[in-house]
Amino acid sequence: MSVQIADLELLNAVRDFGLMQTHPVVDKFKPAIDDWGNDWIDVGQAYLPAANLLDDAIVNGNPQTRDLLETFARHKDRLYWEQSYKKEDDVVSDAMLAAYGFAEIIGKQGPFVSERIRAGIGIYGPDIVYPRHQHQAEEIYIILAGSAKFKIGAAEEAKRSTGDVVYVESNTPHGFRTNDQSLVIYYLWQAGDLRQISSFG
Ligand SMILES: [Fe+2]
């Protein structure tokens, strides 16, 4: 199946947002962002309630993040929204499962296929605790809207807000707590199994 114009709009928005970042930790992800290849898979569409938090969250964006937020909002009903955890895994709360989700744009399972990098959007509703977890890949969160208190490695918990870049080294425990607004993040993974399920505890 050929790539739709709408899909390319999303891809370009995700890629360009990564490439335009000036924070130095993003630099080492840029070669992989720029090298997404031409492979595309029709992953279909899947709905999660978290997708509907996007429209309200846009007002908490800033001039640097709003274009990307609006692009995702326009496409939210045709994206494949997913979660990494199930209730029976018993690793995250029911409240988190009710109000979080992510849509991957670049990754090893598509829709745009990369063996080098994983990129997409994640949405976490108000008052969610994402328990500390870890994975082999190094990770960046760029906050598109809202804020959360992040606990990464041995560092003190710190509030990060719209526009901030949060870097997590490989195999480093990390977690966060949202406040009374939804948190929307742009995520990047590289240098590890790009679909590894995080371990907890
Ligand atoms: Fe992570």
C-alpha cells in the first residue's frame, strides 16, 4: 500500500520537530531521526480515551510545540493508539490505564519503519503516577504540553514543563507524576530493543 499524503505530513512533523531541537542531548538522536528510510507499514487505527485529551491539552502548548500538537490532533482519529501494559500485568494503576496512551510514528513496527529509532507522541491524563521503570534504550521526552514531576536515576525529583527536554540514559530507572492537567510528550528511543517492554521495581 502506498504512503498517504496525510501520513507523510505526520512523518515530516515528527522528524522536523526532532531535528529542530537545540538541546544538546537531542543531537545524538538526530542522525537516526534523519535516516528513517522509506519503508512503511499500514498499522491501521486503534482508539484509546487518552487520544481525546489532546484537544484540551493544546492550550498548554507553547509556540514551539503547538504546530506538532495541532498536527497530531488533526490525525488523532486515524492513528494507532496503544499501551505497553495490561491490567493483568499489575505494574501500573487502573487510573493510568484509563487515561494514557501513545501513538508511534517511527519505529520497528511502523508505520514508518526504523530499526534505529522510535518516535511518537504519548498522552498521560491528570493525576497519573507512572511508576519507576527501565529499559535498555536511551530515551528523550520533550514535553509538548503540561508538566510533571520526573524522578530519574538517583537525581532528586524535578518538575519539567512544556518545552523542556528530559533525557534518560540506558537502563536507568525513571518515572513521573502528572498534576491536574494532561501531560503530552514527544518521545525518542534509540540504542536498544525498540519495542522492549519496560521492567519495574
Ligand atoms: Fe521510558
